Amino acid sequence: MHDDFLFVGLSVDQAECEGDEVRHAPQGTIELPRRMRHLEVDRRGYPVIATVDRSPKEVNFGGISERRKLALATFDWCAVCGMPFADELRWQMVFQDGPLPSSVISGEAPVHEVCALYAAQVCPYLFSPHSRLGDEMRKGTVREPVVRFAGFESTSAVTAFESQLQPGVYTLHFEHRGQRDEFSYRTPNEIRGRFADVLAREKDLPVSDPEGVLIRLFNRLDEEGEVAGAALVAGAAFAKDIFEVQGFGPFRGKHYPTVAGLMLKGTEEEIREFSSGSGDEAFSAVGPWVLERASQLPAPLQRWRARGQGMVRRPGPPPPQGPGRSVAKNAPCPCGSGRKARRCHPSGMAS
């Protein structure tokens, strides 16, 4: 199924070429877009793109993380550089000739145009028409003779679907609408002029202080799902089947839906109080981010939060359980943070 291709970030070890074809452009010969310069690099000097599994000891360029895809969808970030799209098109590799339908669904998160053009010249799978996937599940799959990228106005929805490559495993799929541009190539030589032009016009992307914290945390090599947790409490916890998605088992049964309810129906004071007292850097940033983006949340997050409206009931004040207290001091806080009430909301929660 073409939608399940990993189209960026395949390592040299996971792509093979036939004949004398050069695998990819050596690192350092292709100018790095400004928006990618904050990324960590692996031992060979390759930037660690936003969507791949990582740890301080190992970067798995062939392993696309569903947790990280959820964060990309929630905060509307590029799958290569991990920066916001702002008013730029969302680019996606497509596997169809001729006019595209009104919506295109893919198992990969979208990217900026400049990031797609960079990846086309560096990624060994995208670089050569003779390259083949080398990972165990799709070993021998040959790259399409012509690679086609399309640019869309928006990512309208992100939904969990059962993978056709791995029955019983759910993965996130992105729906894009409003195609406005495209490019295609057989070899990267055909797009180097376009890359130079886009690179020359590259703009700095607006990033607020809370979003800057989330981006910094997200792109660390030792990030272990903290930003995916922040995405859940921002509203992704209301996405259908989200806890069935690969990698989300550890999140199941936790307090994320409860805190997401606070982010959805709590007052500004409650949201800020929770964020500032959470003791978690990602949680401390996500509340202010939700508040500052309240009227312009990304479309997938708006859909998830709309679904949550029917799932969350605004709680009234809990019954008193001690002089001047709304809950017992050592009881879990009713906001759902998992902390003791005396440390999280010592004066009780507003009704």
C-alpha cells in the first residue's frame, strides 16, 4: 500500500541501489534550510528529522514514530524540520498520475516544500530511481520511476486506521485538501533549480514562547513521548481509537482524557494554574499554547476537541471533605493531573 511508504529519513542502511548509481548526495554538499538548523544530528552529521524514532544512543531513520506523528498533527508541524507550517502549503508524496481527488489520504505527515526538496537530494530512497527499501517488512520495494509531490492548503483531518502492512496495528493517516502546486522528478538534478529558488525565498517561521518550548523538547534525542502526552491533553485524547494506535499503550488508562477535558472546558485561570503547577515542562507549555491559539487551532485538533465536547461534562464543585477544603488533602486532584490535591489545587477548583 503506497500510503504506508516512509518517504523521508530512510538511512543508508535501509535503502539499496543497483548498478553504479550514487546512493545520495553526501551530507554537507546540499545546503541545509534555515528551519532545519535547530535539529540534532546523528554520528554521520545527518539531521535527525522530526518524525523518526530516536534515543541518545541510536537514531532509527527507518522507524517512523506514531507518537511523534500525533504531535506533528496536533501542533501543525512539518515532519522533517518539526517547525510550524504557518501560511505555507503542506507537501505530500503522492502515488497517482493525473489530476488528484479533492482529498488525499496518506500514512505520512506533511512537510514544507523546502524540506521535501532537501530530502529528495539527501534521502537515499528518494534520490535514485534504482533504490529499494531495505527494511525487513518491505525489503526489495523499488522506488517509483517518477517521484511526485503535491502541495495542499491544509491538513483537514488525522484519523487512526488499521495498517494494511500490519493487520491489527493502527496508524495515523493524514487527509489533505486544496491542492495548489506540485513538482515531480526522476533524479534530483531535475529539481535543484527549484530548491535553490525556494531556499532563497525561505522565510523565518513565527514561533511563540510556549510553542518554542514544545519544539525544543520535541526535537531532543532523549525525547520519550512527553510532547505526545502534551498533544493528548491539548485535545488529541478525544481522537477516535487514539489509544489503539501503535505506541500508545503506555498512555492508556492514564489521566490524559481528564486533563484534556480541563483544557477543553476549564477557565483560563484553571488552565494556567494547571500548567504552571504541573511540574512537567511540556504540560507547562501546552496550556498557554492552547489559550493563545484558541481561535486558530489546527483543523485536526479542532475536530478532536469538537468530539470531546460530547464526552466531557463540566464538573460542579466536589462535596467538601474537610474544613475549608473541597477534597481530602491527600486525595488525587479532581483536575486529573495525578498529583495530590494539596499540591495541585490547594484551594479547590472553580466550578
